[in-house]
Amino acid sequence: TRAIPTQTAWALGQQTADRLLVRYVQEHGDYPSAIGISVWGTATMRTGGDDIAQAFALIGVRPKWASGSQRVVDFEVLPCVGLRRPRVDVTLRISGFFRDAFPGVVQMFDAAVRAVAALDEDAEDNPIRARVLRDAARWQAEGQSAAQAQEQALWRVFGAPAGSYGASMHTLLRTGQWNDADDFARHYLHWGAFAYGQQAEGTPARAALEQRMGDLDVVLQNQDSREHDVLDSSEYYQHQGGMVAAARYAGAAAGAQRPLAVYHGDHGNPQSAKIRSLGEEIGRVVRARVTNPKWIAGAMRHGYKGAFEMAATVDYLFGFDATTQLVADHHYALVTQALVEDAAVRQFMQHNNPQALTDIVGRLLEAIDRGMWEAPGDWHNTLQRRMLEQEEYMEGRAAP
């Protein structure tokens, strides 16, 4: 844990930070001033700290390694002249496992933020310093002591309360007790509003987290391996989707003017990392895996479990749409055509795991009912018919 980030991770972190900034400037005409990144412990173990290295590069800080052991022993704040760009204010939402496994890295990033905030630089070059001064003054005016307001203004690492894990967004999706993305935003803010750093070990920090989310120009999540994708696990929509919902919610309350950019960092090939929009990545996965006949055939070889994976994938697609509104109508149509209307696939699920087919049809109908699938056309009647067939089939199975 003392070697995070490694020198290899630092090289990749610099590369992806530059590519992220280039893409944002091309699309928006200016540099982003604030970025939110989700950081996971298992990914950090696999990569040596790509995400943390990227965050250091964005704020303009370089780790220093001991010769021989390659342990990170200190950091160096790079001058703005050397960066040739403004610094970026980075907020980290860490997983519970990262919090437990890498407390030294959390403290080092917190120390780096404090060092950058202490620099005598213009607001245009150093948005971290500018925001710390702004927020400290506001919270002091609201009655906090100068020290308390300053400390709260410096927090940039947040996570679940000590001893708890995950983002807890799946509970809302499972129960259906939500109306719109704002419900996910409030849940994300509630569950992740605990600050970590040199002076904080899970300190309640709802106001600070909401302020950080409201300042964001970019929400980013990196993926370090092509062994999985964004529709392979609920954690992706829970963390990135939750942050997107929270940033839009807090940004609207603060009167944010710029649209939020949502990016996916593909680190699967470290020699050629790519930055895509999350919408592009979702579309790529839907075409390349979810509706790919080769993947479907492979899943079918696993019987009950394969059908479960198909249903889970549709759940995760729905979760991203519920939190980010970045799933297009044609994605739902492609999934319906591949997993519901293909006779061979439907019969496979009917035979091996009929509940999975019921869940898939139910999720697609829920997307229509909630207005997420805005123009389903004839697919609506088709799915209603399939649901009636499933209900009759399940009742027949349950009959004595």
C-alpha cells in the first residue's frame, strides 16, 4: 500500500488526465474547473493506483518515490508554468474497501489538496484555492469557527460511513420507491456524505459534499480491465450514476450554468487509453456484448446462471437510465429484440429460468411506464403480451 501510485500508474494517470482535458476542451471550449472521480480498492490493487495518479495529475501534484523500494515517500507540487494549464479541483468518492485498504493514500491526497490550496495563485489557475477561500468565508459567516470552516472547505475525499460499504443505490431500484433522478441524488448525498483525510475519519459532511457536487463540470469513472464492462455490475451505475444524479441535483440548486459532462475512462489497454462519453460507452457495450449473438450463446451454455446474467444486465442498463438519462430508446429496442423477441433465447429462459424472463420484460415495461423509454412504438404492445404469457406460465407452474 505504500507504493500507491506506482510509477507505471503515474505514467498512465498523466496520459488519461491529458486526454480527458483535451476532449473536454474540444467539446466545451474551456478547461473544466472541477471533476468528480469514483475510486475503488480492487481496481487500485490491480493497477497500482491509476485513478489516484490521474487525480494527482489533474490537481498538479507529482508523487516522489524512494529509490530501490519504489515506495511513495512524498509529493511535489508542480508550478502552473510547468503544467501549461489551470489546475483542476478533484473530488474523490472512495469505496469502503479503498478506505479500509489505503488509508495512507487518502491522507496523502488530502495533504496534496491542502498544499495546493495554500499556493498564492490566481483563481483562474488554481480553482482549489479559490473555492476553499469562498466556502470557508461562507461557512464562517453562517456561524462556524474560522478553523472549522477552513477544514470543511478543504475536504475532497468522501465515502460511506465508517464500517459501511457501497453506494446503496440498488435499494431504491429494487424497491421501486423513487420518482425521478433527484431521489437517487438525495440518497447518494446521504449515504456518501462522510469526509476522510488527515483530520477526518468518516466525519459527517453533507454540506461539504453537496457543495463539491454542485461545483462539478465532469463526472468520471475509469475501468481498468476489459474482463468486465459498465453493464456487468450494479456498482457502476451506483457510483457513477449516483454521482451524476447528485451533481445535477446540487448544480441545479446552485444555479450551475454549464451542462455536466459524463465520461468513461477505458484503461483496458494502458498503451492506448481512451476517454469516451458514458453514453458512447453504454451504446458500445449494448452492441458489443448485450445483444451480441456470440455472448448470448455463451451465456446460454450456463443455463440458469446465464439467464440470470441477461436479466442482471437489463437491470444495470435500467439503473444507468434512472440515474443519468443516458440510455437511448434504440438501446431498449435492441435489448427487447435480442433477449425477448428472439424465439430461441426466449425458450431458453422459459426452460432454464422463467423468472429471469419475467424480470427482463418487467424492467422494459417499467422503463416505458416511467417515460424513460420515450417512444417504444409497437414494442409496448409486444412486451405487454409477453408479460401476460409469463404470468400465465408462472401460474401454471405454481398450480398443484
